[in-house]
Amino acid sequence: MNTRVGRWLKPRGAPTSASPTLLLIMAQMLLLALLLAAAPGPRNPAGPGKAKISADSGNGKTKRAGMLLKMGRFVQAEEILASTEEPSPLQVFQHSQALVGMGRCTEGEAQLPHLTAKQTGLLTPRLATCYAYHQQWHRAAEWLMESRARSPETKAGQAGLLWLTLSRAGQAQDAETVAEESEAMPLMRAARAMDLGQVETVDLELVMLSKEALDRTGVHLINAQLEMDLGNLAAAEAYAKEALSGARDDVRAMAILAEARRRSGWSAGAAMAMKRKPLLAPHHPRLRPVLIRIAVDQGELERAQELLQAGLDAGFVDAELYASAWYLHEHLQDGEAALWERRWALVNTSPLRSLEQL
């Protein structure tokens, strides 16, 4: 078992059985988690001055699509909305949400001219998320800046996220321009240092966090992921539970909790953790990779293949999904595991992680 203690203020209420390390996690996972956390959930505003949609104009489809969007079932929602011959303004907005949620960023973006200003404001941060999943950092940064321009009240809160995205896009000067807008900037700088494997820089940045800017749920999450990367599964589970105690619906904590249990050999406990979001899990990019591994462990290889294909169809560049693909094909013994191992190696950024840990 690997342990490492970094210079960091132990978070209040952290498990005493777990070492309070906060040094490295896979920066891509953190970035994607931050982007998901920053983007608003699906909503269906008709916008000011819009007429109510009558039943014969597809009100049933609107309600059904809205429910599917809330569950993250973007493919099913898109199928319903694409079949509507004369979509209402609300249905056009719903369709754009479904397309973006499926990873079809440019198609969703093409719907913008048909949306109200309010709807456009809701879609722009999700476009940023979509492009980030494809590692199109320049486009992700553009839409984050557009979102901040449309909603000035979110400017300070998105500063750190924009800085990280600009850094990944190679726009260092622009990144530094926004660096002073957030008290949590040391956390963002640490995330970038994690991406580069600069351990000492991570330590230096984290000790600069003020108590006011300290996101204890975020600290627990980072500790949980790091402990799992180090192979300390009991500590990872304990920190994930602490994170969930402060944010019970946090999908990042759910994913870490389930994965820690799964790696410990408790497949039933892993599945239990995923039941917090039973309808969302098969469709959420953070939860789906873990669900694939649980299905493999339980011998449900056909279901695992279906879940994997759904993830790949979205076209996201995701190390966790590629790791799950490797895990599945290792069990299938069909000769394709080596391909997924190479793909995973191209996008993995943490030297602490290996496929053998799965």
C-alpha cells in the first residue's frame, strides 16, 4: 500500500483512518468533473412572451422529452424530438440540449439562431462541457467566456474553471488575465500542476487556499481520488462518504465510492452506491465507466458492451471510458484489449494510475 503525506490543512471532519494526502489526481478527471459541476442541469424555459404549447402541437412529446433530459437519457430524447415535424420553440431548445448531451456539439450549436436569449444563456455552458469532453479546449474556452459575458453574476465563480480551460488550450496569457478573479485560484493552479505531475507546485498552491475559499467537499473528493490512485481503497471509500455527506447527489463522489468498493471485491456494494442515481447512471459520463466495470464483474458482458457502445457513440475523449473498454475486452479475450490500452495511455495524465489497478 502506498501512502504519502503532503503539506495540507486536514479538512474538518475528514476520516481519521485515512491519510490526509492531497497531492495528485488525474487532472483530466478533475477538469471534466468541474465542468460538469459548473454547467446547469437541463431546463425547459419557454422564454418571455412565448405562447403556451397546445396538446396538438406535441405537448406530450415535450413532457416526455423533458423527463428524459432530466434523467440524462439524451439519445431517447433526441429520437422523440427529431421525429417532430413542426417543433415548437421549446422543443427546438430541448433538441439542442439532447444533441449537446449526446456529444454532438456542432449540431447543438447550430440550433442557437432559433433560441431565445435566455435559452442560449442556458445552453452555452453545456456547449463548453461538450467541447471539453472532446478535448477541444479552444472551443470550450470560447463558450465559457460567452457564458460569463451573458451572465456577469457567474464571472467570479467561473474564473478558476476558465483559467484551467485556457491553460489546457495553451492560452497562458489569457489564463493569467482571469487568474485574479477567484479566491480559489490556488486550487485551479494545483489542478494544472497535477496535470503536469508537478507535486511540489501542488503543495505550494494548496497551502495558499484561504479558509473562506476552501471547498471541503472538493477537498474530500480530491483526497478520495488520490487515495484510490495510491491503492488505499478503504481510505478512498471513507473520503467519498465524507464528500457525499456534504453533497449527497455529487456524481463524482458516487463514482469514486462505487469504484473503491468494486476494486475491493465488493461488487454488490458498488452497485448499491450507483443506485443513488439509478436512471442517470447508464447515461452519465462520470458514472457509466464504473457501471460498465460492475457489469463485467457480475458477468453481464452483453450489458457492459451496450453501455460501452453508448459511451463511445458520444465521441468523448475519456480516459475512464477507455479504461472500461480495456477491462471489458480483457475479460472477453477477443484481442482488442491492447488497442484500448494504447488509447488509454494517450489520454491518461496521472503517473499513479494503471489499468492493472482495475
